[in-house]
Amino acid sequence: MKHWKRGLCGLLATALMVPVGLAAPVSGEKGLSDLEGHWAQKEVEAAVASGWVDGYPDGSFKPEKSITRAEFTKMLLDAIHLTPDSETVAWMKVHATMEDIWGNPTEYTPKLYDMSGHWLTSQGWLDAALYSGMVVPDDYNGKNFRPEKAIARYEIALMTDRALGLVYPASQPVEGELPFTDKEEILDWMKGYVNESVKAGVLKGYPDGSFQPNKTSTRAEAVVMIQRMLEEMEEGLNPDITVVARYQEGWKGESIVQEEETNKIQLQIVDNIIYASVKDLYDVEMEMMKKVGHINPDNRMGFQWWPVQQGIVVLNVTVYDYYNYGFQMGSTKYYWLGFDNEEVYCAPARALYGELMIPVCDLSHYDREPQDEWKGGWVPETNTLTLWMLYQSPRDWP
């Protein structure tokens, strides 16, 4: 978070071949020939039915065969819909940002030195992995991915944490000691990632009390861990909620300009908190700004996506002034950068299929009227969430 925040300060200063066994579809009522009675049969069959993993051409799955880094990467990306042709990946590539040598935002240019000609590269999966932040070159010695190396458990912890948007908490010091008999085998920089993956229920220790971070994983184990990750990620998805976007003017939003229902904002409810996609919120706001004529060459909105830190910066720029927001997956804090303010959510931001989801309403402590852009109003009788879209015109500034 330290480097990401420094990069945001810099922003203010300047601103304004398909592998066998992974994609060989198996069909027929008999299913996979070597799964009957296997401990992971249910999970593997569910994954195959969902389409993000397949068996071999001979009708087998080979559940005890080890899985490589490349194979796991493709499997993970496919499971969370970050495929090479997805709109989210395309958006990430356009908006990907990193720090230059002076700490200022610049175009993100990830590079792994041993991937030329590999199927992960030629099929587009590598770009999807890099620009989504699921794979970070600096995590690998000499920026060599070694794609055909069997993936270890600590690496699965790292990648599934990234898929769940847990980079921020995983980067914080771990309170106390990890509860494993072989904790000394876990590298210091990996301890937070192992801790978060265990807390999320994705990875578990062994009956003897060990974690075995360097133990390689089988295809069946990989599927089970990704299924657990999806259960955590997809909790409370698509709740039955009516969303009303309320477009307001004024320094404090005193004047309601437009109000309309929308189905264009992805929602989920986790632990009694309603989450909404940051990108969707701003897309809807942009549409409403256009409808009421508040968009012109000097009024514009832009994004920066920081894959390594899993953060988004939203730029609201007018000819008169600018105010920007900075968000990070897994953090309770966000930054109103135009005034260098740090604010706190009621819960940490989440990740959903690569989208940054922020808390917009605490159902246990709600207000019926929206308080600002991140505190929606809630009417329980009708399951209606009203979100405040604020436009501050020049005459409104104090």
C-alpha cells in the first residue's frame, strides 16, 4: 500500500496452442473414467460442468497428475472469467498503471523473460494473467516464470489471494505466529499470503499440523482449491435488489437532477454489507452526466488500474478543478485525492471476477437516504438501494 499511495501522490503531481488435459472437452453421460470414488469427484465434476477445466481425450481426468504453473494459471483465469477475450481484461490492459523511476504513474509494462513461444503466451492467457495482476513478474526469480514447473502450495496461496483481492491484507505483518509445525519453511514475504489463504478457507493444513508450502499439487487438489476460492468470491452474488441511481448537483448534493432505476451495477451481499462495482458506479454516473449535458471536452472521467497493488484511481477532471478517488482491494480505506483525505469504509473492499467491489450499504446500520457516493440509502420494505451520483458544477464550489 505504501508504494501504491506514493504513486497516487505522483499522479496528483503530474495530473492532472491448447495444452493437453486442460482444454480437451469430454462429453457423454458416463463422465470421466477415473473419477468414480475419488475424494475430489464432486468438485471436479462441478468444475467440468462449469467449463473451466476438462478431461483428456481418452475420457480420463488424471486427478493425481501434478499440475504446472501454466496449467494452474489458465485454470484460475478461466474460473474467474478473466479470459483473453473478456471485456474486463481488455479494460485492464488499456488502463494498467505502474510507477516510473521517479514514483509517478506511467503505463504498466510487465515482462517475463522465458515465455516467448509458450502456449500461455500465444493463446493470450499470459497477458490476461499479467494485466489482471494474477501473475506479477517480480514474484519470480529473474522474472522467469518457468511455466512447466509443477506449482507449489505456497504459489497457489499467492495466486488465489490475488484472485480474491487480498494483496493489501497479505502485505501487512501477520499477528502472532502461523499455526503450522513447519512455519519456518514459509518465506517471510509469503507468510501473509499463506495466512490470508487459510483464513479464506482456500488452503488448509495437514492432519500432522504442517502446511508443506513447497509440496506440489495435483490436478484434483488444484480444482478443489479453486472451487473453495470461488465459494468465497461469489458469496451473495446478484441479490434481489432494486438499484436507483440519483444524480445530484451541489457541493453537498442539494439538488436532485435526475433519478432512475438501473440494472448496470454489479452487486453482492457479504456479511450483511452490500458491495457494488466501482467501475459500474462510474459508468452509470458518466451516462447520467451525458444525459443532462454535463459532459464536454473539459469535463471528463478516467481510470487507472494498478495490477500489482490491485488498486483503481478514478479521475474526475474539469476545466475548473479536479477530484480523484483511490481504492484498493482488501483495504477499508479510500483516498479523496483532490483534497488528500483518507476515508474509511465499514468493511474491506472485495474482488469479484477482477472487478473492485466497494461497500455501499451496511444493512445492520443503514440510512434510508444516501449520504454520499459510498453510502447508499436502503429501504428494506422494497429492497431498494439508492446510490448518490454527485456532480459539482463550478458555481457550487465554496
